[in-house]
Amino acid sequence: MVTSRTPFAPLALGALAVALMAAAGAQLTGPPLAARLAARAEQAIAAVGGAPVEARFTSANGWPSRHPTLAGGDTLGEGTRDRVAKAVAALPGVGGIRWADGRAFSQSAEAAVQPLHCQEDVEALLRARTLRFEEGSARIDAASGELVDEVARALRPCLGSIIAITGHTDASGPEVGNLELSRARADAVLQALVRRGIPADGLRARGVGSREPVDGLEATDPANRRIEFSVVATQPIRPTPVDLPGPR
């Protein structure tokens, strides 16, 4: 009876030793791995325009994890949130993803619908002409009023979308002022579109100053004073009962 049990004792001790070694290894390699994944995720998030979002590679009890929680960016459109989740999920070594607000990545992906041809239509308009502003001002150049009309008509089929408006300046002044001016220009276009019947709740305005000049142009070229549009999500407009909470 004694000899029949003895083979199990070394096995049990071996399993315990392996478990202890694994736990010790996790303590040594887990934090550095989580830190590397977090750094890569930060770059991936910034590349798709989701900079307010943070990927936290820790579990609920604070242990390092390959399964990140995405936090922040509550004001971003669903299309941007979807791109953020996909960008992080594509990183080598990353496991399942969940948003801090409780929405799983798969749910986020389902929320985005391929937009109509609005993005292509607006880009075609802006390739042919530039929406210009008076120098040092957020006032839309009078000659660009007709272009604003055409942009509004091109965007109208995508009502219900989240439409990003990005303002740019040239580098002819201090960058702090350029950044403020680019934001004011983006907001001016937003207001102009609202006056033309585009719902304000589907528009997002931001400014990037002179950081992103047109390819092939000097940073001080006045042609850098421009506006760019991006249709980032399509969300069908549905009435919401007043006695029900919103989705988030």
C-alpha cells in the first residue's frame, strides 16, 4: 500500500514547484510586458485619433494582464471607439478587450455602420477647392461660401453620422495662437453647417494648428489654412423614450 502511493508524492511536489515557478515568473515578467503593451497601445490609439482613450493592462485586482480595459474618450463617436478597439486588439500579445463603461469590443464593433458616400463626396469637393479663411481670422472667406453650401449638401445623406471637422492654419504666427485659431475656424465651419441644416449633435470640431501642413507645401504657405472633414460613424437616428436612460 505504501509503495503504491509513493509515485504520487513526487508528482504533487513537482506540480507545486512548477506552480510556484510560474507565479514567480509572472511577477518578474508580467509588469514589464504590461508596460510594453501599454506603450504600444498608446501609439496605436493616437494613430487612429483616439488620444483621450487609455488602455489599462491590469486586472480588477491590480495584477498585470494582457486583456486591457479601455477608459476615457466618452465623447468620441462610435466609429472612433471602434477603430481604437480594433487598433489595440491588433497588437501582438493583446488578448480580449473591454471598455470601462462595460461595453465589450464586439459590441463596439457592431455599433459602427459603413457610412454612405459622404466622405468621398466631401473629399472630392475639397480636392478641387479649398475652404479658405481670412488671414489671422476665423472668418470664412466670402468666396468659400458656395463651397460650404456644397459640403452641407454632400453631408446631408449622412445625417445621423458623427462628422469630424478639423481646422488647420499655416505657421506664420506663434503656435499657441495657431492652435486657438484652428479651433475657432473649425467651430466657425460647424456653425455654418448648422445654419445650413446639419444637426449640431452630429458634428465635432477640433483644431491642430500648423502641425499638419499639406503635403508638398511649406508650413507658412497660406494654402494650409484649411478645413478637413471625416465621417467617422453612421448611427441611424431613432427616437428615444424620455423615460429610458441613454446607452452610456
